[in-house]
Amino acid sequence: SRRIVITGAASGIGLALYRQVKAAGDIPIGLDRQQGEGCDLVCDLTDAAAIAATVEKLDAPLAGLALVAGVPGTAPIATILAVNIHAPRLLTEALLPKLRKGAAIVAVSSITALRCDASAEELDRMLSFAPDQLAAACQNRDGKAAYELSKALLNRWATLQTFELSDKHIRINTVSPGPVETPILADFEASIGTEKIAAAARIAGRHGRPDEIAASVAFLLSDAASWVNGTDLKVDGGYHAKRLGPVR
Ligand code: NAI
């Protein structure tokens, strides 16, 4: 059985994934700042020292890493950046020696990344910033814009990691959900607006369920996705198509 590290495993999408990995006969190792089902190791992902200490406790070889933990635009800007972009990078870098050849990484992004106005060049520049520099660059952004940027940076970083990880033939992909029924949906309504969140449900007639996002993450972590690398899978009931096709 495969050992798979899952961040944000104590709630929502991460917990759904934790349960699915276990049910499939694999071994999930859940990281979260809050205790409960799904949390095997308490770790505050805004704390670089805590991340390093947690990585120390994990034994090789690991077959997968699911970067699910994230905070919405209602959180302080520094926390949004720390959890949504800095932590995935720190954890991936620190865990790399323990990931086996051919392992898979999946980061949970968001379709709101599509709304981010930064170009690929700007994103690349921001990815070279130290945390305080990036926070300073976000000074004029509200929480919603900082969230969108954090997820756009996550997508860009994951794309670039495709090459960085090729030495060990590690695959990396992102999953971009639309609104999902988890405890933070109300926070998204507050930061993004109830109208946009309601509009996202109109195509499919409802919001997503945590297990529907988890199933896509589990697929990308599995050998069934062995030739899927460097891509983003939108799991949003079709909402993103509104941006591409005729709007009804
Ligand atoms: P959730 O709030 O149910 O779960 C997030 C988990 O991350 C929680 O257990 C929380 O304790 C953990 N976490 C947050 N900050 C942490 C920290 N500093 N250290 C350690 N753990 C921390 O939220 P949900 O909905 O399951 O979100 C999972 C991912 O999905 C996030 O990255 C989120 O941005 C993304 N997403 C969610 C959507 C939704 O509508 N629920 C839509 C699009 C993306």
C-alpha cells in the first residue's frame, strides 16, 4: 500500500480525501493545525519551523503528497500567502528526498485563480520573492484578490515544478474546485460575494461535495493518471466554461 501525505486533512476536502485513501487500502498521513479525524500530525503550516519538524517525523518512501490545506480571502493577507502558497512550496521542497521515484503530487487550487490579473511573467517574479516581499507586493490587494493571487501563484509554481521534479519522474498536477460545501463556503460568500457563489451553482444546480473534489485528487495521485502531468483539472460543475463560451 502507498503512503500519502495529506495537508488540511481534518476538514472538508482534505478529510474526504483522507477517508478515500484509507478506503482504497492505502495509508494516509494527515497534517493539520486542528486535531480530529484525519489529523495524524498537528502542524501549523504558517510556521516554517513546524513544517521542518513535521517532515523530520515522516519516514520514506512516500508515494504521494496532497497539498489541500488553504484559507479563504477572509483571513489576514499574510496568512493567505503563508498557507496557500508558501507552505505548499516549503513542504514539497522538504519532502522531496522522501518522495519515491514516480511519486505524485496534487495541489488544490481554485477556479478563482482564473480571475487573477497577473501575467505569467509577474507570477514568476513574485515566486522569486521572500515572504515579506510578497506580502508587501500585496499591500493594495484585498483578501479576495490576495486569495486569487495565491492560487494563481500555486498553479504557476506547480507548472514550473513539472520540470524541477522530472529527475525523479515525480508528477505534479493541480485540481481547481468551484464552490464546495465545506465549513469555509460561508467565508467565500463573504469575500467573493453571495451572487458569484450562487452563480457557480446554476449550471450544475448545486455546489460541489468534498468527496467529488477528493475523488479527482485521488485519481491524479493514482497510477490511473500515470501519464497526466503538469496540468490543472477544473472540478466545478462546469462553472469555468462560462468564461470561455457564450453566457446564458
Ligand atoms: P476546510 O476549512 O474545510 O479545510 C481546510 C483545512 O486546512 C482545515 O482542516 C484547516 O484546519 C486546515 N488549515 C488551514 N490553515 C492551516 C494551517 N495554518 N496549518 C495547518 N492546517 C491548516 O476547507 P476546504 O473547503 O476543504 O478547503 C480545502 C482547499 O480547497 C483549500 O485550499 C481551499 O482554498 C480550496 N478550495 C475550496 C473551495 C470551497 O468552496 N470550499 C473552493 C475552491 C478551492
